[in-house]
Amino acid sequence: MNSIAVFCGASSGNDNKITSEAYALGKTLAKQNITLVYGAVKIGIMGIVANGTLENKGKVIGVIPGFLETKEIVSEGLTELIVTTNMHDRKVIMYEKSDGFIIIPGGFGTMDEFFEISTLGQLGLHTKPIGILNTSGYYDALISQFKTMVAKGFLKQENMDAIVVDNTIDGLLTKMNNFVPLPAPKWLDVSKQ
């Protein structure tokens, strides 16, 4: 993978393990020459990941809608800054610029990005790896909910298994590098797109 989008919070939260792991993720991406693609802001976990990458001489592509750019929260020193007209276009560009996706702690925006990219994968519209870095058990309840969805027949086991999960950065990146995408759904003829 040459580039990874990291979806995470614009808040820092209150768990020092999460903030230190966010910085370590950015540093690891830099050391492995993987470009970080993220939401362009200097605040919260998002800013911490970017700092981890930039302070270790890594490349960072920031993507932000114009209405947020005006609030002077954009990180300085980005390799590339892309300004979009809205939040939807921001996500589309982040998806297009990335070879894989990592979800770390965040709120509603992070969940929105995670569920959209996961749904697109389930539909066979991309075959890129999606990873959850489950620092401090942050996503334990969400993973438990996935299991409930499978048990109740609303999610196929193979679609749950297509989301790679680890509580370490190196473990997650290894799983993502070894990711084998699901075959396209039988009901979807991707040759007609």
C-alpha cells in the first residue's frame, strides 16, 4: 500500500493510550513510506496522526471542505491540501487517493466514513482493505454489534471477516497487506459499470 486514509476524531478524547497510539500510527506510516490521507485538520486525534507522520518526514494529503478551511484549523506543512465543496466530496477524494483505510477512535464522523467505505466494499465497489485499530478496546462494543448482526442474519460472516481488526499497529498493517478481497457479489455485474 502506498497510501492509507485514516478516519478518526477531531477531538482528542481522554485516553492517553489512544493519543499516543495515534501519533505512533502516523510515525509508522512515515517510516514505511506510506502516504497519510486524512481530513486535513490540526486538532484532535486527526492532528496527532498528521503530526506523527509529518514530524517523521512522511507525506500527508489533507482533504477538507471549504466551510471548515475558513475556521483556521488546517494543519500546516501538508504535502498536499485539497479543498472540496462539501463533506461528501471530501470522502470521495479520500477514498480515491487511498489504497486502504484505517479506523481509529472517533465519533459520528468516523462512524459515517467507516460504514460508508465498508458498505462500498460489501457491494463490490472497491477491493481495498479496511482495518480497525482497536486501541484500548475502543471498538469492542462495535465488534460485538457486528457479531449480533451476523447472528440475527443481517450481516454475512464473510462481510464481517472482510474488516480486519487488531490492537497493534504492526499487526493491523500486516493483516491489511495480506488482505484478500471478497469476490464481487453474484448479483452485481461490475463489468457493466
